[in-house]
Amino acid sequence: MAASTGTGGDPLRRLDDPDYPALTMSQAADLLGVQAAFLRSLDGSGALQPHRSPGGHRRYSRAQLAQAARLRTLLDQGHSLASAGVIAGLQDELASAREDTARLQGAVERLRAEQDPQG
């Protein structure tokens, strides 16, 4: 009998999780069109920390590949790795703040609609 995976019995459902570390370094590099050395440099600088297999091999998730691609674009635009990391972090914070604002605006609109049944 197979061990439970915590995914409703279908182990392949893990692949739908953007944070599941499914890709080896060579697969990740191929998908991004970069050299493995680029991914190692991101790891070494702390800009991107891949998961590690029990044997110590790097494993990358889709979310990590998206981050690596963003950093590559910023580096190609002439930013240093340090500034690319700061820019990506600020972009993430801005996106999160915009999501919070939209959620709060929706809540305000619902409350106003509840208080004014005339609409």
C-alpha cells in the first residue's frame, strides 16, 4: 500500500504547487536559458536559495524560477545583483500592498452598501 502524500492520494498534484521543488539545476537552467553557474551565483549570493535534496543537490520550484528570471532581466538591464535583489523585493512589496488596498476597498464598498440599502 502506498504512503499518503497529503495531496488527496495523487502524488502528481504536488506539481501544481508553485513552491514544490521539482526541477534539478540543469532542468532549471535549461528552462531559463541560462548557465548553471548563474543559478549557483544566485544561491551563493543569497539572492535565491533553492531547496536541497537529501543528497544536497539543488532543487528549484516554479516560484524560484520566476524569481531567477526576474533577476536575470534586471541584471541584463545593467543592475548589479544587489540592486536587482532590492528592486525585486520592492516590486513584491508593492504588489502585496496593491492587493491589500484592493481587498480593503472591496470591504469598504460592501460596508457602505450594507449601510445604504437604497444603493
